[in-house]
Amino acid sequence: MRRTAFITGASRGIGKAIATTLAAHDYDLYIVCKNSGEELYRLKNELEEKFLINVTCFVGDVGSFDFVQNCFSEIRHLDVLINNAGISYFGLLTEMTAKEWDYIINTNLSSAFYVCKCAVPSMLHEKCGKIINISSVWGSVGASMEVAYSASKGGLNAFTKALAKELAPSNIQVNAIACGVIDTDMNKRFSMEDIAMLKGEIPADRIGTIEEVARLVIQIINSPSYLTGQIIAMDGGWQ
């Protein structure tokens, strides 16, 4: 039976690169997004045609437990879970509304709980599975003007370590990738001058690519089962 993977935030950026890479490795996919349904279904058609796999699309908010439950009502077996959905907020804490805070936390952190709560039972039944959470270096060191984002990713890192300990006896591994500056739409807000300054701070002297993150995902999936509970930084030596 072909392996299966569930990927949130899959319509573009890192999620799309992960979906494409897993498809190339002969995975059937469940891909999810909230606001880019056309792009998601376009990706489905491209991957099915190119790699001869099966792709199921879900369009909705993974920050809603009801939506996540509906998704998993159609899933009986899952090998890999990628919690990638994420949004940012750039601005002073004093200017951020309570509604904006809740939206960041629900999308970046609560969604991981909702998806894992629905995905883990089938993994426990099979006594195997890989869960990879896409985090950020700001979850470890914090970023000025990104308090909510940093808090959500710090929570995701702690969630990763705690769940890994809980699931290790059942041969389910939970790890996170703490991304540095990656070439995604989220970082398009930076000017060319800002990017140049960032590159100057990064020992690798460049920003990372979404394809590199996707390749690391495959490496973690194929890693020994003794690798669990780790927050793996991918930042060019920056932090």
C-alpha cells in the first residue's frame, strides 16, 4: 500500500514544496489550505498527472477543530503528518488586537493540537508514524515586532518535545524544523535592503529555499526512529 501524508498550508511556499517532494517519493497526499483553493486544486492536478499518485484536497481553517475532524472522517490510515500552516503578524504588541492574537495562536499552534488529536489514534493503532512541525528560529530566541508569532512557535517547539515523549513508546516520532529566513511569501514584506542586511548576518550568506526545507523533511522521515523530540534548526548558522 502506498504511504500517505497529510500536509497543512500546502497551497504555496514550504507546504507546496513538501507536497511536491513527497509526491516524488510516491506518497498519496491529503493537502489543506484556507484561502487558496484554486491553487490547491491546481497543485493536486499537477501532482497526480506527473507522479501518478492520489491527492485529496481540503479547503478550510485548520484553526477550527470541527473542520479538522471533518477532514479526518475521510482518512483511515496516515504515515506522515506535516503541520506547516502558519501566518505572521509584524507590529508592536501594543498595536495588536486580541482578535489578531487569537488568530495567530489558533493558526500556528492550536491547529497542531487539533490535527495531531485527529491523526494520532490511527498511528497508535499501527504503532508507527512521523510527525513534523514546521517551526521558526523565533520560537527559540524571539523576535521584536513578532511577539505573537514567536510565542506560537515557542509553544509549537514545546508541544513537539512533549508529544515526542508521549508517543515514543508507540514508535511514533515527533520532530520540528526551526526555519530561519526562507524565501517565502511571508518574507516578501522585507525590502531588498532588508534582505541584504539579513544575508549579511547569516553565515551561509544567503536565505534558504523552500526546496531545502522539503529535502530536510524527507531526511527526517527516513531517519532512525531514535531521532525524536528534536527542534532542528535550518537557518544557515544564523541563530
